[in-house]
Amino acid sequence: ATRNGGDITDTVVLNNGVEMPRMNLGTCCGSSPDAGLPGWLAEGGVGIDTAWDYHDQPNISRVLKDLAVERSTVFITSKVPAGFGNATDCNADPDIVLRYARENLDQLGVEYVDLLLLHAPCDFSQTPVDDPTASNQALWQGAQEALRLNLTRAIGVSNYNVTHLTGLNSTVVPAVNQCQLSVNGSFDRPAHDDHTIAYCHQEGIVYESYGAMKGCPWNDSKTADIAADHNKTVAQVCLRWAVQVGGAVAAGTGADPASAKDYAKENLGIFDFSLTNEEVDYLNHFAQQ
């Protein structure tokens, strides 16, 4: 999964021509948009990552409104529950995606999102699904319809592996696949799925990391040495690694407004250095030690 990172800018052009920030503010799992979004925007952050099932979209709407943020100056990713949803969210019905897409827009107070993802494949569902592949295909058709209706500027998936991706059996290739990607693993998932990463690179799908901070080896002396060599922090090394290996990142800035602005600056400060192939290789194999 090693890639030379020297040519990575702070945005990436998706396979449909839409430009996406590589670094996005995650608003899940302990990262509060009320605490983090003002500082994120103040530090020049553009990307905001949310989901219907984070239940924080009205909060994001309020912050954007309070700060009089122009819609065109931010890049909003949202998600429909799919395999993370309830018993009916994986019915083989494209209209499910349109319903959630419109609910997301209502909650966010916007006319469109920039990227809409299916949050998980239907074999993740807590409720058994008769034919998960057929459900994934139907929901992907719904995502394509949301794109046609201009409810979103790009569409993708999340937590998909190669089998899920090929099972979509569609000429429309997802623009993004957002998955757990970290040096040491997080959310009870292995560190990195190299097979799916390689497939996504081959097919022009941006592989976006979540969990990079939760799976960062904070106490590893070699990672600390790598950070010191670049005059960066361990967090910045973990984020830079995720960008070089995957392509984009969603990462939070915590729940404390006092520190969130500093974390925002830190997270955004990963585009003026590059990890060497040797450094990437060390981090690639860290979880196997």
C-alpha cells in the first residue's frame, strides 16, 4: 500500500470531477461539532463529515448559520444508515436512500450535500437481510438517483470490502469508500484492509480513513522518532500515513472547545511534509509486530 506522498495536495479530484478536501472534520464518536466546528472553520478547514445516524446534523446546521458560513465554502459528507440502520433500512428499495438523503438535507439546512455515502453494506445489519447483495444494489441505485436529482454532488460507500464493491454490479463506480484505516486498528477492526485499498486505487475510488486517531500508536518510540524527524506530532504522522496509504481522512477534534482549535490546526497541518517509503513501510507493518 506504499505510495510516494510527495505530490499530495490538500484536495483530491473524485472520479466524477468533484474536488474533495483530503482532511475532513469527523463529528462521530466523541468529536462534537459544537466544540469543534468553529475552530475548524477558523483554521481553514473545509470538509465536514457527518451522518444521519450521528444525530448531530441539526447542530452542524446551527453552527454554520450562527457563523454565516457560505454553503459553497464547505464540503459536507453525509451518510444513509443502510447496514447500520433498522430492520427496514436494508430493504431492496432505492427510495429508502432518497428519503434519508432528503432528511439529511432538512437536518443540515442545505439544498445539497457534496458527498452521500451508504454507511455500511447490508450484511452488517443487526437484523438478518434475505439477500444483502440485492439490497446493496438497490440502495446504490437510490444513491445514483440522489445524484441525478442534485441532492448530492458525489456518491460513495462506507465499510465496503472488495466483495461488496464488485457485488454492486454497476457501471457507476463509487467515488469514495470510507473505512477504518489506522496504523494499529480501531473500532475492533484490523488496522488496514490492503486488498480493498489496492482495489480502490485501481478502480479510481478514494479510500477515506476513519479511526486514524483511535488507532494511532501514541507510545511507540519509533513513531515518535519519525514525528521528530519531520518536526511534526505523532498525530500528524498517523494522519499523513492515512492520506498517503488511503487518500483522504475524517478525523475529529474532541469535545472540548478549548483544545479543538489547536487539534484542528494540527490535523490540517499534514500537507507540508511527506513520509518516506521506509517510514510508511514501518507503519504499514506496525500492527503485525
